[in-house]
Amino acid sequence: MDLIQGLLQIAGGIATTLAISIFSLILGLAIGLPLSFVRTYGKSLRFLVDGFEKIFRGIPELVLMLLFYFGIGASFPFPFKNAFFTAVFVLGLRSGANQSQIFRGAIRGIGEEQMVASRSLGLSRLRSIAYVMIPQVFIFSTPGLGSEYALLVKDSAYAFIIGVPEIMKKADLVRAQTYSYLVPYFAAAVFYILLTFPIATWLDVWGSRRKKKLGL
Amino acid sequence: MECKDLWKTYKPNLVAVKDVSFKIDEGEIKLIFGPSGSGKSTFLRCLAMLTLPDKGDVFLKGECLTKTGVNLNKARARIGFVFQHIYLFRHLNAIGNVELALRQVLKMSKGDARQRALEALTEVRMEQCANQYPAQLSGGQQQRVGIARAIARNPDILLLDEPTSALDPELTGEVIDTLRDLAAMGTTMLIVSHEMPFAREVAHEMIFYDEGTIVETGPPQQFFTNPQSDRAKKFMTRLIMKTKRE
């Protein structure tokens, strides 16, 4: 196997790496955004959110991945014997815990006054959250979301351990076929940088511009 | 609008509203003034049901807003509130700020809401800034948009909490002019303010509020010439001296 072939094989994992990262980012958003508002406004459910955050931020991704795929997957082959699903599921939960904290900080930064102004017009709490708070939460959170995305791209490499054919897995295959340790892993490193750095930076710049324009 | 025996206590034993009864009729303009920290803002917020009173009742056009089971969102939709620190929605441009409640509360169609929002902005002479974001506007312009946002729903009453006191002196004039226009149109207004020349000109009644309660009520003339209570007398003297210095 020549070098070009090997690199192409590793590049073939890019789509899967991106898919894991983006799906888990979206799952994390679907979990984290509601949780951040529950944590801010819901009095009685607060401890549940805190518990969820502590658990999923406190356990290494590798442990979660193995636990769900081999452990829980033994009793529930559907859906946990699907390695891709389990990778997205585990990283999505972890990301939900992170994003909940990111968004909570944004809500605090926006301030209670925006909520009061909206309620004074007769908007319900839910509508105020949807039309006044959430648009500003996203603008506030862009740097945090950028680094969360980068974190997910990097952590998607853990999916290698349960056999998802992403960059890391492919690099390891090429390593096994070529007996070269340096080139495949180095190629993987370069691909990860290319996937994380531009998007995270772009989000950061876009967010700062938007914030400056709106005086947030 | 009317309130009876209204109470609001903040822990620990800080009484912002102490057994206040008050009435304002349609088309009337009343002005509340008094020392800072005396509970004027809390009183206004209680009337708008933004802060829920501990005891007592608030009535709007005969309808009790304080009894259980009242839809507070619907009640608030009938009241216009203008904040001292404005609180425009920073992610929306001027017209977006005014439109939001028309769309989401009154459920107007996109076209109707836009048209009504433009009318409201025209009333405060801000139609030329409709597409600008709050950060691009001066404080006085922001407050005029804040007023447009409050009046666009055609509320039964407009409550204004020190609408000019967070602005530079040179910017208060344009906001006062806007309020003068609203007064000329017959808008029912309850204003917390220390703008005495303005009060003298438009207020039907002035209310001196101190230590959580209404101390003295009367026409502006009474306060400028011969306040009845000692506290009002002292306060007016200081206020007039301050106005003269400026």
C-alpha cells in the first residue's frame, strides 16, 4: 500500500468523524438548551439538572462509550449495539451537560431585565424565552459553542474503541497494514486540526462581530 | 385604573408599598415624585403586575387583576410600561422591538403589525430609525423606541418609571417632547418623574410618595406654591434649588 492510498483511506473517515461531531452537537443542543432554562427558572427541578451535569461531566468519555456499547448494549442490543449510534448518544449526553452550562452563563449575561421587559408587554414566559432570550443566548454563546464543537471533533476519536470507522479507526488500520506508526497518526492529527480550527475560529469571529454590533 | 390597600414588603421588613390606595381616570395624567428608595418604582411595578403585591387589589377598567385565576399575560398586555433603563431587545432593530408584542400577544398578521409598529414609531418621531439596532441609537432615541413599544398595543394606561432620569440632560428634552405629544393625544399616564417644569405643564395631579406611601396629593400649583406636608415642602425646596442650579 503506498502513501497516497493510505492517506485517502484515512481521509475516508472524515465524513464519519464530522457526522458524529455534528449529530452529537445537535443532540447536546436539544438537551442543553432546555436544561439551562430549567436550571435558571425552574426552582424544584434544579437539582435534577445539577445531577445530570455532574454525572456526565465527571465520567470519562471512554468509560461511557465502553459502558453503553458493551455493558448496556449486552442487555439492549437495540440501539446500543449500533456503534455509531452509541458514539453519538454518549457524546451528545456529555455535550448536553456542557452546553447547559454554556447557555446558563449566557442567560445570566443577558440579564433578567430583558425577561421583565418582555413580560411587561404581555408575552408569556415561554414566548419570552423563545423570542427574546434564545436569539440572544446563541449570540452570547458562540465562543463556547465553537470550543464545544472542537471538543466533540476531538472526542469523536474515542469512537475508535467501539469500531466506528472514523479518522482514528482508519488511521489505525493503515498503521496495521503499513507498519508505519508516524505517517498515519500524523495524517490523522492534521485532519483533526483542519476540522476543528477553522470552524471554531469562524464562530468566534462571527460571534464577536455580532455582539459588537448589538452592544451585547 | 385603581388600587386598594396595596402592600408590598421586601424582606427584611422593608416596606416599599404600605397600604396605598390610588385612582386614575381615563385621560388623566398623574405624576409621582419623591425621594429615591421610597418605593415609587415598586408601586408602579405592582400596578403593572410585574411585581405581584402581597395584599390589596388592582383594578383596570373595573376588572380586578389581583384575584386568583386572572391571566396575568392578558392583564399585562393592556398596560404599557416604560422603564428607567429602557431595556430594549438588543437583538432586534427598532421596528422589531415594537412589532414583537403585536405579533406574539395581539396575534396581528405580519403586514398589520409592521404598519402599526411604523405608526407607533411615527408617534414618537422615530420612523426614520426603524431599521437601526438599539446599540446604534442614542439614549433619548432608545427611550422613544421604548415608548413606541409600550404604546403600540394601544394600552389602557401608560406607566412610566423615571423615563428620563437615566439620560444625559441634553437628551431628556426629546423624550419630554414625546410625552407632551402623548399628553396632547389624551393618553392616560402615570409618570414617576422629577421633571418639574414638565409636571407643571401637563400633570393634572401630583403625588408625593415617601416611605412606601402617598404623603400628599394635589394639583401642581399646590406643590409649587404651598405644599401642605412638611416632608413635601422640604423635598420641593431641594428639588427647585437643584433645578435652578442646572
